[in-house]
Amino acid sequence: MYTIKTLNNISEKGLELFPENKYKVSDACENADAYLVRSYKLNDMTFDEKLLCIARAGAGTNNIPVDRCTENGVVVFNTPGANANAVKELVLAGMFLAARNIIGG
């Protein structure tokens, strides 16, 4: 069984995708196999001894010391484009608001 430590609030819908018979997902895991983060700053953090990977729920990796991870064989990956639908919705909403002068200014 693999242990995954969450260092930020992660959507329950996403966490439910990890089968309980293969993964233990918690914010209180000791010596985790993987970290699941959003914006948590890992730059000054001491990593667990058996850490295999870090997953970033977001586009960038500026909160993860990628060079140090590479030196220690820790795989780092992110989810670019995962928020694309939300960005499109926000842009369209802004266009509609501006076109109809709903919020004057």
C-alpha cells in the first residue's frame, strides 16, 4: 500500500479516485511515498525518506525544489490546463458583464 500525504486541501472528488485498497491518503501520513500539493511551499522542507514523487495540482512548480528532487530521484509532475474550463468561464462572464454594463464603472 502506498501512502500519499496531502499538504493542501484537495477536492474530495479527486481523492476518491485513489482505491482504498492500494492507497492511504491523509494529511497526517508519516514517511509518505508521495506528496499531493497545491500551493504549499516545499522549498525549505525536509522530505520523507521514502518519498517517490510529488504531484502538484496546478500548472507551476515554483513551490517545489525541482533540482533537489531530481538529485534525489523524486519525480515531480503537475497538471497544466486542469483549470482551463474555469478560466474560460471567467473570461466569458467578464465579457458578458462588460457588454451589458452590468457593473458600471
